[in-house]
Amino acid sequence: MQIVGYILIALGAIDFLLGNFAQINLTGFMGAASSFSPIILIVVGGLLTQVSNKK
């Protein structure tokens, strides 16, 4: 579970960097929500890592 969380955090960071500096939209299939996808990915990944740490 923790590994999946870290992968989602990394994907969120990559999506943010590519979207801002390279003008590449990795999550264009999400429509208007793709502008919030880095935030969503990082928050969900952080939650997954925290949940797996408490076990």
C-alpha cells in the first residue's frame, strides 16, 4: 500500500512539472478535472502512505 502511495505522489509531481514547464498534459482524458490532477494524486498518495504507516 505504501509503495502505491509513493508512486501516486511521484506521478503527481511529474504531472505538475510536465504541465507547467513542458506544456504536456498527462491527464487530458479527465477533462476539466485534469487541472487538479496533480493535487488529487499527491493527496491520495499521501493518504495511502499514512494509512499504511499506522498498521
